[in-house]
Amino acid sequence: MKFFETSKYYTLKKSTYITLRWIAIFGQLFSINVVYFYFKFNFDYFYSTLIILVGILSNFYLIYIYPKTQISDRAALLFLLIDIFQLAGLIYLTGGILNPFIIFLIIPSVFSSSNLGFRSNLLLVLTTILTIIFLTFFSKSLPAPLNDHFHVSPYYVYSIPVSLIIALVFLNYFAIIFGSESRLRKDALNKMEEIMAKEHEMLSLGGQAAAAAHSLGTPLSTIKIISQELMKQLKDQKDVIQDIKLLSSQVERCNQILKRLSLDPNQEDDFIDEDMTMRDYLKEIISSFQETSEKNFIFNFAQDSNSKKITKSIEIIYGLRNFVGNANKFSSKKIFITLKSDNDFTEIIIEDDGNGFPNDIISKIGEPYLKSIKNSNPKKDGLGLGLFIGKNLLEKNFAMINCQNSEIRTGAEIKIKWKNKDLFKI
């Protein structure tokens, strides 16, 4: 799988979309209150308020319940349909097609044309057209006393939906065309930059590996000779001899790595270089941290009845490593990793015994460059980039992620959950 191949499923940033919806909701509240209380116009104020309440509740759902920092194509389609029907309900109560705010009805589908997939956009356009046609023939009158004085020819009335539909199709068509061209150019530029960066990195790595192999050859040989001498002198001390053997084997491993890199700097990293079960994935990731960390990793198979192998995915590897690395960084002594898997779901829980997430940023976990104003240990202060990278990489691969403070332990708790049907199709 190519890196970020699944990014096409996530195209809307949740925080931006929520802000836009709040602007629309406050605009609606302002309009109906000014018309009803200031201008004293007569219309169904109670039901209009209820309809706006639907928009408010759906925004609270996005903020507090929808867990992802980016909105998937399907979820964005659902919320944009809510926007269309909510605004259509308000317009239905206040004059239908004759309401000048009818123009706002085309905004959700125009907005989607450059952000969502073709099918989602087509459904939104068709829904908007049918809604405009419905409001042309079915609606309540304009608020009194406007309905007593506003009389126009039917030709004028029917020209309004025709012009709206033409504008809708026109704007969507050009947004789709320009958006697709822009994405193609961006993809081409990204690939070009990626190739150039890789070539530069490989050339640089080759020179550095050769220099490192030359420079480190002598000290590594010295360490190996000393370890062999110590092994002879301390052969009766079994507890020490095991450590010396480990030291000697690691020196030899360093020699082999440097030799291999100096001969072929273009070879790929062999870390998790095959399809594995989720249990084996986690074992390899934990082992990679145990080599350099003095902390205790406790791996628990609470329930693991699924032995099906997962296709190697760089995104999942890096995503999980970022979360485990974050727990390793902020824990005091222990990191707890639990795997739960059955025929339907696979869940990973990562906990630590550190101080947990600061309360002032826990609701924003997943956003980059977060800093707590209450941090008591500046040396361990982070910018939230590890969580941001891990969360986005795994969400792009269909994971559902919940970040909170553990109810059982003192530190943070990360829950990563997949539907198996999504996990095994990556």
C-alpha cells in the first residue's frame, strides 16, 4: 500500500467545518429574532427555533461524540444533507422560493464539490434540486405583513428555481473540474518532491554510512576484543556473562548493519517486512522500543481469537509506533498494551503510568502544536505531533481512536479500534 493512499476518504477538517456551521446557525438565529421581535413580522417562530436547534445538536454531536479530527466522505455527506434539510425547513416556514435567503440552499452542495467524492456530490446536487422544486410549489406564505403586499407574475416565481438550479449546476461543474485539476497537479508535485527527497536521502545516506563504517570500525572492534577478554576472565559469573554475550552480539550486529548500508544504501528497512497478525505487529513494535528503553512493557492478550494476517502497511506501523513511543516518553515506569480481537472487531488499548493528558488540552487531542499552560514538567513537554501523526495515519486506515485519561491507572489511555472487515481490506 502506498503511503497516504487512503487519504482520499478524509477530506474535511472537522474544526473548520464546525466553525462554518456555527456561523450559519448564529446567522439563522439572528435573522429570525430580528424579524420576529424587531420588525414584528408574523411567522411560525416556535417551529423555526426548533429547526435551528437540530443544527445546534448536530454540531454538538460533531464536537463531543464524533471522534475523528477529519470527517470521512460518508459522514460529511450526512451532515451536509442535514444542513440542506434544516435550511429548507426554515425557508418552508418563511415563504419558500420567494424567501431571498433561498440562495443559501445551494451552498452545501457547492461546498462539497471540491471536497467530497463524485457520488456524494451528485447526491447532494440532486437533493438540492429536488428541495428547490418542492419549495417552489409547497411552502407557507411570507411573514405577514409582507404576504399582503408582495404579488408577482408566476413567470417571475418560476424563474427563481430555474436560475438557482442553473447556478448550482454551473458552480458545481467548474468546482469539480478545477478541483480535480488542482489535485492532479498537487499529486504530481508531491510525487516529484518525494522522488527528489528520496534520491537526495539515499545519496546522503550512502556517504554517511560509508563514513560511519570507516569511523566506527576501530572502536567497535576494540569493544568486541574487550568483551571477549571479559568473557574469559568472568566465565564463572553466570549473571555477568550473559550481559557480556549480549554486548558482543550487539557489536557484531552494528558491524553488519554498517557494512550492509555502506555496500547498498538503497535497501529498504526490514522492520516488519511481511504480512503479520496484529499480535505479531505489536510484538515487533514493542521489541523495537525495549532495545533502547529501560521501562517495563506489559503486553496483555485479553482476548485474541483472530489469527488472520494483515497486509503490511507503513501507515499502521508508523501510527502504532507513534502512540507506543508517546506512552514510552511520558510513562514513569510501565506501559500497558492490551489487544482484544474477535470475529468482528480488533481493539488495542495503550496505557501508561505517567501523569496523563492535561485537562486543558484533552478535548483537542489530535490537533498539532498543542501546549498545556499547566504543564509541571517542561522537559517532557510535547507539541502533540506524535499524537497528531499517529491519529491521522490510523484514521486514514479506518481506525476509530479515543484519547482520554485512564480510569484505572494514573496516565493516559489510547483506544484504537477497527472493524475487521475494514482492517483486512487495507
